[in-house]
Amino acid sequence: MVIKRLRQIKKEIRVIGVAAQCDPGGITIIGIVFRGSLWLDGVLKTHSTGVDITEAMSEMIKHSQHYGQIRVILLSRISLPMEVKISLNNLSVNVGRPVIFLGDGEEPIYTWRNRGEQTIFSASGINRWSAESILKASTREGVTPEALRVATLTLSALYNRADAQGINRTPPGYGL
């Protein structure tokens, strides 16, 4: 696996947060493109008929108008069904972008702390220190990057389900 070197990690780095939901016809995948933690740039959607969503996710990202701007792919165990299979290394190689996975992912696993909270993550195609800088730039509060939070909320709205395990940490005054 080649480690991608990002020249500079700015507060407006383009990241895509991906969430998925099983439905009777397969798996729906939503991608939310964010500029750091500041604002939404785009929404992507695709569908996969198999449990391995690596290829469907790769195609969704590579064929989007945002592909040239996206620097990092963010995934979370909370925003993916347990049945779903994904290879972080294959996704990183196929798309040509680093992948950061929050939760129990592939080895090695690191710990990241932000404002008194902590989470574990693994990274593919990027070193630990760059991954932590990207997580910090793309997170407003807590340890959930905005792109992942909004992807999960969007999927929740599409499927009219309760919010995914407390990932909705809306600050006061930001009412949904």
C-alpha cells in the first residue's frame, strides 16, 4: 500500500463521508462531500446488490463531479451495517485516495482524542499523524466528522428510521 502524502491539510480539505443501509434490493450507499467541517459541497448516491460495497463505492466516487476535489474518504462502523464488507486497502487503491475508518477496522488501529472524547480508527494510504489532522479539520465537536454525521442523518431521513446510535450531536441553536 502506497502512503499518499498530502502537502498541506487545510481547514477546508474536501472529504467524503459514506454511510450505507441494507434494503430488500441490496445496499444503498450515500456519500456526503464536505469542506472540512464548514459546509456541504455535494451528495452522492449509489446502490450495490452484493454485501461487498468496495467496488460500488469506488465507482460512485470516481464518477462524481467532486472526484478531483476529494482528498480523503471517511467511513465509520456506526454508519455501515454489520453485514457489509469493505476492503479499506482496495478502496484506497481503486479511488486513489486515502481512507480513514472510525471504529474497529483493519490493522493498525490508532486512538484519537478530541475535546475530551476519544475514538479508535484505522487508516489506509495515509500516515497516522496526517489522518489525525484530517479528523480534527473535519470535526466540529466530539469525534464524528461532519461529513459522516450528515451522511448518517441523510440516510436516516431516506429510510425514515431513528438516528443511528447517537451520532446526531447537533449543537444548540442548529435545530434540525
